[in-house]
Amino acid sequence: MSAFFRKNWPLVGIALLVLTVLFYLGRSQKEVIGKPVNPGPAEEGVKLEDIHFTNESTGDGLRWTLDAKEVRISDDRQRVSFTDFLLKLEPQNRPVVHLEGKSGQYDKASGRLVLSGGLRGRTEDGYTIITESAVFDQNEGVLTTEEAVSITGPLLSVEGRGLAYYVAREVLEIKSEVKTQMNGKPWVS
């Protein structure tokens, strides 16, 4: 056996070196896997991507549908926040309203959708609504804002501050600083 070690000592040394390296590599992987990972601050609720949600339990027979790129639902399922959305308001026997924006929040208990981020809307009968933010109350069926608003369509253009749009009844109120153009002729009220 002594003659074997004298003749093959470089190979035996390399084999021992390789076994030592493999032992420490195997041991270090187990330690890394065994350590708890700190995921950072815990975020509340469940995060979903590319969702489609329909709510049909609103007053006045009004149904709304939300498509969003990202949604976060609270643990108690009462609050929903969403980004890059398209909200479709569908009243019975009235033109459908499509609203697009950057972010929003839905409170299930109050039935309110708070919409913000360059809000743009359009109706099936050719009108567009532009404002920075708005609130849709599903119980009342009304879209409101206190921001500056611009509405353009085939018959008239209206600019002002503050809006109340009763979707199911198709009634629109501009609250102040109203400027109207009908067929290209300005009207001020």
C-alpha cells in the first residue's frame, strides 16, 4: 500500500482536494437554503394581474365592468385598488360610458369607485369627457368630480369645474365656470 501512495500521491492529493471542495460547496448550499429569506415589507392582500370584474348589483339597473392591468385586494375583501384600468358603465336603454385612467380604488362597503390619473371617458353616442379624477357611486349611479372637466360631442362642447353625471338617467350637471359651444357658437352661463 505504501508503494501505491508513493507512486500515485499526486492523484490521491487531488482527489482529497476535490472531496474537500465538494464537501464545503454542499454544506454552503444547505446553509443558504436553510436561512429564512426576508421578503421586505409585507404588502396587504392579494395581488392579481390582468383582471376582468363585473358588478351587476347597482341601483337603477346599472351594471359596471372593470378591466385592469393590476389589482390588489385587501385581506378583508372590502377594498380593491387597481392600475391602468378601463371601467365600463352600462345603464339599461342608455348609451354605455367607457372610462380610462391610471389608478383607482373600490370600497365595497360604500359602493364608491375613486378614479384618478388623466381620466378620459367616451360614450357610445359620440361624447368624450376629460378630467383628472372622479368618483363613481354605484348606489346612486352618479359620476362626480370637483376638478376641471371638458366634454365634447357632435352637438356641443362644454368646459367647466365640477361634474355630476347621473348615468342611468343620462342627466349631466356642470357645477361652475361653464363655457358652452353649440355648433361652433360660444354660450356662457
